[in-house]
Amino acid sequence: MVKFSDHGLALIIIGLILTISVYLFFLGIPLIIIGAYFLNKKANQDENEINEKLKDKNKELANIDNKLKEKENQFANLDVEFEKRAAEKDRKIDAQLRDKKEDLANIDNTLREIEEEMAKELSLKFKEKETQLANLNNELNEKKKGLIFVDDALEMQEVGLYQPKYDFLTAVSYKEKWDEIRQKQKEHIKNKTAAICETEWRVDDSIQKGRAMTNANIKQILRNFNLDCEMAISKVKISNRENSVKRIRKSFETLNKLNERNAIKITPQYLDLKLQELDVAIEYELKKQEEKELLREAREQEREERKIQKQLDAEEKRINAQKKKLENDLNKIGAELRESSSDEEKEKLKLKIRELELALAKSNDDIEQIADRRKRTGAGYVYILSNIGSFGEDVYKIGVTRRDEPQDRVRELSNASVPFKFDSHVFIFSKEAFELEKDLHNRFDHKRVNKVNSRKEFFNITYDDVKTIVEENKELVHSFTDKPEAQEYYDTLKIEKMSSK
């Protein structure tokens, strides 16, 4: 279909071309008018088409508006329905809640009734149990009176309550005292004062037979008592000392009671000798253990002393070798100086001689220091260590070492016997190191971790106590570290924390 707009435009163009010529001017003007007519007609057609389309669109919009209004009405109806349903749901829920509250109230009442009944029942049972417990306690007390041998581990007494009865310096003295007490017991038995008979019995109207029976009974009661005492004394420790005394006294009372008809009894004097023997046995064992530990410490100190002397010998040998070399060099350069004719060379040799003389003087000083260290057997380092991984905080070890490198002693203590390494806080060098250690031990004696064995050098002291020691000996302090490194311990805590996640 040919568009009028295209014809009209073509006629206008042709008409314009023709108007250029004077002869064709009147032909071109009509063509332009006809082309304009066609363009106008096309424009009117387009406008009509657009108007038709707008009408269609308006109709569609009107339809959409109607549909929207219908939807709005539907939504309004839904809102009303929803509100109705929500209100109905609320009413139902409220009704259910009221029912549940009533049920809970009923349950609470029922529970209170049950609790009251149970309380009454438990009260009755409790009273019954109290009565049974009282009866059991009475029975237990009766059993305890007849109990002789029990497990020592269940009878631990307060160790600090035991006060030594003797104060001998050596285990030999305790052994001598023990033998002395045993000898007195033998004399009591020989003199018939260990056990006595208060009645002169007759058997078949014979005093001699009566005495024979009495002697046999006395031997029997002493044999039983001695066996009981030997059993108690052979197992006695500080932890079970009170119980062992009870065993001996119980045997004394029981045997005397069993022999009341025979009028035979063990004398209190013989009982007292057995109790003395018990105390000597305890202290004898303690002193032997103490001497063993002292001997071990002495051997350890002797080993350390030998090690130090060996180090001093090696150092002295090295210095003497160095000294001999210096003397040889000095003699050699002295000879060169005497033979030299050059002033410049002589000055160089003199300078070398002065250097060698200074080095030789230092070697002599070192030899003197070694000799002085050999004489000063009390010199050394007092150390204060901690091990929070093994013993916790505020527990410090105060000890002494004569080694040139006190850290070697720390490494030695950090062996397989403790789970974590020791950390050093301070090293104090003193010519009287052992006296300083003793003074510190005495000062903190009441804060010892082990209050039985004084050779265990651990104390419950604070960081402020350590700082006080440092201030008092600040001129002698070799090194001081305020906080423990405890690297292995803190790393272990980190690993445990990661593992627990």
C-alpha cells in the first residue's frame, strides 16, 4: 500500500524543482499544492488512528479500574472476615487459657497436698532414721571399744600434735635408749614386778603347786601382752601413734580383766615401759630417716664440691698454660728488644711487652681468685625458684648452690621428677651463702609446705616476701625476675583450651 505522505512529499519536491524555471513555474506551484494536500490528508489519518487507539486504551483503563475496585472490595471483605476469625480465635484461646489456669490451680493444690503428706511421711521416717542412727552410734562406740587392729590409713592423726619425748642427736643414742628400756623390762620380769598375783593360791592344798600355777598364768599374761605390744610397736608411725597407744592400753585392760579371777594383773610400771618403748621406736625411725637424708645431702654437696674443684682445677690449668705462654713470649720479645738497633722497632717491641705484662698480671690475679675460691667453701648463690605448673602460685623453693652457673642447678631440679620446669626469680651471691639460706629458712619456718621434714625447701610465701629479700640483699643480687615464665605450663593450658572447643 502506497502511503499518501510519500506521494505528497515527492510532488512537493518536484514542484519546488519546477519553480526554479520561469517557464515551468506555473506547473510547479500546483504540484506543491497537491503534495501539501496529500501530506495534510496523511496527518489527519494518523491523528484519527491515534484517537481511536486512545479510546481503546481508555476503555482498557476503565476496565482495569473496575477490576481494581472489585479487588479492593474483596480485600475489604477479607479484612472483615480475618478480624472476625481472629476475634473468634482469641476468644477460643482465652477460654483455653482459663481452662489451663484452672487445671494448674488444681494441680498446685494437689501438689501441696502431696507435699504435705510426703513431709509428714518423711518427718516420721526421719525420726525413725534418727533413732536408728543413735542406736548405730551407740553400737559403733561399743565396737570401737573392742577394736584393736584397724587400717592405719583410716586413722591419720594430726602430725603436728605429736611432740617428741626425747631429743637425742643421733640414731645410735635412740637405739641405746631403746636397749635401756628393754633391759628395764627384763629386770621387771626377773624381779616379778612386771605382773603380780595378789592372792597366794593353793592347788590340792599345796602352796607349791599354787605358786607353779600362778607363775604359769603370769608367764601367759606377759606373753600375750608382749606379743600385742610387739605387733603395735613394729608398725608404729607418727600417723598411727595415738592408735598404737590405744592398742597397748586396750591389751593391758583386757588381759587384766580376763585374769581378775586369778588375781593376776600387769603392773602400771610395766605398761609405762612399753609406752616409752613405743615413743623411742617412733623417734628412732625418724632419726634414722633424718640421718639418711642428711647423709644424702652431704653426699650431694660433696659431689657438687668435687665438681666445683674439678672446674677450678681445669681453670687453673688453663690459666697456668696461658701464663707460661705469656712468659715465653715476654722473654722472646725482651731478647728481640735487646738485639734491635732500630728506634721505631724498639718502640713497637716495648708496646708489645707492656701488653704482655698486663695480660700476665691479669693471669696472676685469676690464679689468686681461684685460690681464694678454694678457701671460701661457704661462698655460693642462694636461689629462689617457683613452679606454678607443679605446685601452684605463692609456693617458692629457697636453696643454695656453689656452682659458678647457678642456672645449672635449676636445670638439674627441673628433671623428670616434676611435670614442669622451675623458673628462677633471684640469685643472691654471698660469701656466707649457707648461712643466708639458713636465715631465710628460719624466717619462713612457719610457712613451710612440709612442716614435718625441714629439709624440704618449699615455702608458702608471697611475691612481696621475695621482693623484701631482694631489697635486703640488693648489693648481692646477681639477677632478679619478677614474673615466672612458666612457658610449658601456659602452653599446656592453651592446648587444653583448644582441645575443649
